[in-house]
Amino acid sequence: MSSDKFDQWLDDVLAEEMYLDDDGFTESVMARLPQTQLSERRIRTWNWLAGTLATAVVAAFFPWAQVTGVVTGLSTETWMIIATATGALFTAAAIGGGVWSERAPV
């Protein structure tokens, strides 16, 4: 759902809801909350570092010798079937995601 559709949906839902008068309590609590100190660049950097570290840990413990033996024993036809099936799954997922995002209620 795009942010514009979500914003419109949220505005509609909030317009339907009755507001509970809390005598300014919500505003005072929100005003006392600390502002975020992290920049988008810092968050992105930490995400990339965490992903790289996770990949390195998995690669360190992955049974490469066993997998290499199985992979080198596969025929060309098997590789073509695997590639075609993988491509078909990704294509179906992309088309399904596009259709779902267009048909999702706003």
C-alpha cells in the first residue's frame, strides 16, 4: 500500500472514530518524549552491517564440502529446470504483489 493510500485510509478511519477528551494528557506526554537521535544514514549503515555480519556467520558454518559435491553432480537439464522454476516463482511473486497492491482496500 502506498503511503498516499495509507494516509488517506488513516485519515478516513480517524475521522470516523470518536475522540476521547483526555484534557491535554496525550499532547503533554508526546511533548515530553525524546526526539530520535539517529539519522537515516546511520540506520541504513547499521542495517547493512547487521546483514553482512549475519551473512558471514551463515557462510562460516555452511557445509560447503557437502553442497559442492551435490551441486557438481547435477546435470545441465537439472540446472535449467531449477533456473526456470526459480524465475517462474519470482515472476509469479512480482505479479501477485502488483495485483494485490492494486486491489487492496484503501
